[in-house]
Amino acid sequence: MIDTHCHLDFPDYNDDRAVVLQAAREAGITKMVNIGCDLKSSQASVDLANQHAEIYASIGFHPHDAKNYDDRMEQQLRVMANNFKVVAIGEVGLDFYRDRSPRDVQRTVFVRQMHLARELGLPLIIHIRDAYEEALDMLIAEKAYESNVVLHCFSGTVKDARRALDYGMFLSFGGVLTFSNSRLPELVRDVPLDQIILETDAPFLTPHPHRGTRNQPAMVALVYRKLSEVLNRDFKEIEATIDANAQRFFEFE
């Protein structure tokens, strides 16, 4: 199993990061992608990837941090991308829920990072909140779909999903799929299996039955299990297919 989106560099793990990694190994998690949100966390992702064979890194600026993006930051991302453990640009996108960066700045930085991903030949990990229509408009206008694009922790509508899928984008699902009040089980039944990858977004969005506690990569197994149940498919089949999707998306070495 592969956790395609986690934040192991966050201080939530400062006291027991080694224990969390060992728990992931024991749960059968073979790869984890640690996600950059700004320059500091991007460098931390690269450092973790260099220290642990099963960790890979993404680098980029979250829309919350778009206000801090400039030419110097972009050049430093280019330098980081020379590391073979860097497998994606992200998480990038639009967040009109919290608006921690001005919306015009979010738009500009989103496009710049799309261009950076194209330049570097890396896939894109997209964060969207309260901005699905506009974010998809931008991804389509920039033809970002010509490389791999995943909508992380998908929470859009059926229409949003269909639009993204029609352009070959992947949808990623995490702990919310397991929540008793989630509408995602119904939605995921109509998503082609070869366009799904799974994640934790640890330390956030802990899956049932552990809601209210800190999430960690080992718990992606619960998301795999839930997807198997929702689709009424053999767990081993789901595991093999989803892992192959992640391998194809990230092109892990």
C-alpha cells in the first residue's frame, strides 16, 4: 500500500516519528509521499526522503502560502527538484475558504507552479477548497492534464469529478471516505478504478474508527479497506490496482 499524501515533517510527529514510520512498515505501507506546503516544508520533505528509502517528496507552495512565493523561492524549488526522490510539485492550487493569501495572488502562483511542473516534467498535486470550478478552468486552460494531475483529498461534486476525469486527472481519497456521513462512497463508485489513488493527509482527517486522534500513514490501510468494501472488490485486487496507479502517477524509481 502507498500513502500518496502525508505531512510527516509536521511537529505533530517530532516526539515519535521513528515509531510512526515503523508502524507504517508493519502495516504494509511500502511508500509514502511527504508533501511540501512552502519552502521550509518542501526542504523538510526532501530531507526526510533522503533519510528514508520508503519516503518520497513533493515540493511546492500551498495556496495559503502563495503570498510568499517569488522568483527566488521558485529557483530554490528548481534546485530541490534535482533530487531523484522529488516526485511531484504540490500541494498547489486555490483555497477560497480560508483566503490566507489574496485570491489574485493564489491564481498567479498556481499558474506559475503549473508552468514549473511542466518545465521539470513532474506531476501536480492539487489542493482545492471552495474553488473547484475555477481551479479546473485553470488546469484545463493551461493544459496541465497533459502531465499527471491529482485532485488531492477530493471533495467536489459529481460534476467536478466527471470534468476532471474526462481530462485524465486522478482523484485521491483519504479518511473522509470512511466517515459515516460521507457522500464519497456513492461518488467513488462512478470513478474509474485506474484514476484513483489513496492517501491519509496525515496528521489530518483520521479515518474511522480512529477519528479524533492523530492520523498517520499506517492508517491508509483503512482507506484501502473501505474502498474494497464500497466497490465490493477483493482487497488484494484493490491493493494491487491502487498501488499500480500510484506507481504510474509518480513514476517512483
